Amino acid sequence: MNDATQPPADPGQAIIHFDKVVKRFGDVTVLDSLDFEVAKGEKVTIIGPSGSGKSTVLRILMTLETIDEGVIHVAGKPLWHERRNGALVPASEEHLREMRKEMGMVFQQFNLFPHMTVRRNVTEAPVHVLGLSRAEANERAEEYLALVGLSDQADKFPSQLSGGQQQRVAIARALAMRPNIMLFDEPTSALDPELVGEVLSVIQRLAEEHDLTMLLVTHEMQFAKRVSDRVCFFDKGRIVEQGPPEQVFVEPHEERTRDFLQNFLNTA
């Protein structure tokens, strides 16, 4: 058995399970009968060339993209389907809304509301989606803004913050929904180089101190090596190789992985 077919540690505790998932954009197959699992509490990084399907995995989990074939389970429930009269049928919007509560996502772009203060950006979803009172949501905002080191910025507007600070607000906003799974889609790619470290240090602290399941897409290879329990190398919509970061980065088994890492290091 090669690394591409090995299950993650403790597969019985899988909180994310892709079963033969296919995603197409027109004539292009972006995910090609993908089998993929993430164990509860596991920190998994996806690497690979552009167009390999990395970000599509996250967007499908957040229900921003549909699937064409296969089944996905999140926390033991089908994501894009629901059971009705013993059969799997396409999910209703109500089902999708409930499933989204399992996950929080941090995007490449910060997507903050420019007309709202930092505090309001963090509290809006807990109030309107979870039904928290404004006081409860404000308490939660204080907790997570402190966690990302921005307690003193709560009354500012996004335009008054640096890119790194805005991305940390976006992390606090996602955490305020108390998700079981955090998804990070190249969270530092839109940042100036000198601001990357502050965001990565927050994500690393989350990984080390909190029992969140984390799925990251990043080009920050040294960071991936530090933060991940497992690294998956994607190419052409499939997992070519996966394993502990020290194995994938230092002694990859597959020639395609070696070529990618060599090319990446030469162009980084």
C-alpha cells in the first residue's frame, strides 16, 4: 500500500469523509473520484500545484461549491445529501444551513464588512445565525479578539487596520461561531511578506492549544511542517501522497511529490 491510500490516524473518528467525490467545472474534472478523511482533532495541510483541487475541497465543505458525484459526511451526517425515507436525496437549504454551523472558514481575502466595526464584524453571525443576544455575542467577541491579540482594536473599522490585523479579525469572526472544524484557504496569500508571520503565529497557537479539527491550504511549507499532523499532496484532483510532514517534505515516496517540492523551492 502506498501513502496515497493509507488512512489517517484513527479513521473511526473521521469528522470529514469524502467518498468517491467528483467535481467538474465544465469539461474540467477538478476532483477525480476523491477519497479523503480527516480525523477529529487532526490538523491536515493540503499542498499541490494550482488547479489541483486544493481550495475546491474547502469550498465544497463550506457549501460554496456543489459536487457532481459521491457523498461527503461531516460529523457523521451527509453534507450535500440528507436521508429521507431511508434514501439519500439532495440536501435542502435548511439542512445545508445546519451543516455550515460545523465549520468556520478563513479566506484568502478577508471579506470583512467595511461599514462595521471590528466588534460588529465578529458578532453579526452569532446574533443572526445562532440567535445569541447582543450581550452574549459581545462577550464572545471579546474572548476571540483577545485570542488573536486584537482586544484594543474592537472599535476600529477594517480600513483602519493592517492586512494582517484584518485577517486576524477574520479568524476571530470564524471562531466566534464555535465551529468544530476550521478551514483555512491560503490565509496569508493576500498579505505583504512582513505581515505573514503574525497570522501564521495565531493559527499555530490555535493548532497547539485548541482541540479543533483544522484543514489548511497553504504555500507556506515551513509553517505546514510545524503545524500539521498530516500533509496531503494533491495533483489533478487526487491525493498523490500523504503522511507526516517530516516524511512528505524530507523523504517523499512519489516522484510527482519530489518534482513539485523541488520546483516550489526553486521558485519560492
